[in-house]
Amino acid sequence: MDKAFLYSEEFAAFDYGSAHPLKPYRLRLVYELVQAFGLLGPPGVRLIEAVPASEKDLLLFHDRKYLNLLKTLNAGFYVPGAEQYGMGNGDNPIFKGMFDWSELVAGASLQAAEIVNSGEADIAFNISGGLHHALSSRASGFCYVNDPVIAIMSLLKKGRRVMYVDIDAHHGDGVQAAFYETDKVLTVSIHESGYYLFPGSGFEHETGKGPGKGYSVNIPLPPYTDDELFLYAFNEIVPPLFDAFKPDILVSQLGVDAFRTDPLTHLQYTTNGFCKAVETMKALAPKWVALGGGGYDIANVARAWTLAWAIMCGREVSDKIPEEFLKAHGHEGFANGKIRDEEFIGKGNQKELMRKEVERVVSFVKEMVFQKIH
Ligand code: ZN
């Protein structure tokens, strides 16, 4: 079965501003590293040009007034009242093309959902997607339009059951909020605890409301959680819930800002833990829409999503990053020229305290949620 990689040269042209940590340019780096490893060649691989979503698509989730404002801001100039919608501050700057950017990202996630739903491919990866913080009429956490929600809404309209798994360092709050009161979508977010990190939510006792009770799952992790404890939580929660809920399609957010060298967060994952989680998602889901997400060390983004794409395609890649890529991009932080991180496992008293905390959260979630899912 084919695998689809969504991409547009346009991605890298957008710019949140030189001081902003989200660099759309990182997406070109992913594309070029994927190409350098020959992972977009046949057999069974399709490179698909991303096309912008229509306004009708965006209205699947977003408020018309909010979209009109976003469209006005596309020129890059401040409009009075923008801050009421979360725009114009440091996190969510007003920049030229911000509506075009949002339409393109959402369009690519919709295409990924459509390709997988129709059976054209069993896996589609939109590296630009995963902007999981945007609310229906508010920008938040670098996200103006919530492409995971829009993609999931499009699948619900076709009668699909969807499980959403989010391994970004930040809580997937926008996606959780959109589906908090329904049992049609099961959302799972594994992230650094809201006590220490934006957006300050995603606690284990947030489990859904009304018919959605039990269908929102949160695993907050203590700062400095490593691969071992992340994978323990992931493996205890995600496969059993997948088996119980039996979704038609898995949608996942593969943010890589939980890595040790990410400048914005305090978790300590490496490519080793990340890849094991990606392998498990692949093994679980016969139909899979994979999205990008956070990642502010851009060499990590390129390395991790290239490895993820290789896993999706069932291809092996050597550890050594091709010479021609390093020649062009070596200065971007590919220090040792390798695609994989060294293994890192935390030790000592702190680690044992963290282990107890993660075990406590996992057993709380099992008790509160497991028997409710069917
Ligand atoms: Zn994040």
C-alpha cells in the first residue's frame, strides 16, 4: 500500500519573524534530508503537492468572524482588536501571509485525511501540520488554525471513528477542547505537565464531559522525563486504548519539542524513544494520518521526522547523514553528522521519584478511563 508525503515549496517561505522560535524553514530541511536519504523514490511512495484548504473547510471548526480577521491580518499589518483573538502578541505574531500559511497547513492535513480515508494510501504524513493549540476563535501557542481538528472533523463527516494521539511536549489542548464532549473521537495527549509548561492544562483528571466522559486522556509527565518513562506511559496507555476503541483511522501529532536539546521544554526524549513510539503507532493502525507539531531545535526536527518517514515506509536508513546534505546544512546543528541520538537514560534518586509519579498517573488513568472506552 502506498505512503503519501505532503509537501509544498511554499512552506518554507512563511516567516513568523526572526526572533520567533517556530521556523517554517525547518520543513524544507526535513524535505531535503528525506530526499538526501532517497526516501521519496519508488516503490510505493507518493510525494503530494499540498494545496490550501478552502474557507468552507476552515469553517468545519473555526468561527467566521475569526477567519475574517485572520484574512485581514494576512497583509501583515496590525488591526485594532486583533489581541482579543490572541493575535499580535509574541507567541502569535501578525505576519505577512499568516492566513495563506494557515490555509496551506490545514489543506495539507485535509488532503492527508482524504488520501487515507479513500484508501489511496494507508499512511499520509503532513510535516507542516499538528498545530494543536488553536481554538475555534482564538490563536494560541503559534497556531492560528487547528489543522488536526479540521482533518478529524472531515473524517467524522464521513462516519469514521478517530483516535488522536499527541506526543508533543505541550498538551494538545485545542484538539481536546474540540472533542471534549463526544465519544466519537478518543484523544490521548502525553506531554510535560501543565505545572511547568504552556498551556498549563492536560492534567490526568481531565477525562471528558457528558457522553465524552472517558474519551479525553491525559498523561502529564514531570520535567526531565526520559525515553524510558515516556515509552512506559505510551505503551501502558496507547495500545490498550486503541484495541478497546477500535478507531477506523489514527491521527497523530508527532511534535519533537520533547527532545533533550529542545530550547522551549524540559523533557529528555531522544530519537530512540520517539522512533519506538512511531513504530508502535504504525503497528497498531492500518490507516494512519501523521502530522508534525512542535520542534524548535531544527536539526532535531529534520532528523526525527526523516526517521519517522522511513519507519512509515518500512525503509532502513544508515546512521550517517549524507555528505551533500551536511555540506549544504551542516551549520544548522547536525553536529556529529548522525541521524540518530545516542541513547539517554536518566538515573539516580530523581529518576526514581519521576518513575513513581509516572506510574501514579498511568494507574489513575487506567482506573478512570479504561472501563469507559468501548
Ligand atoms: Zn509543543
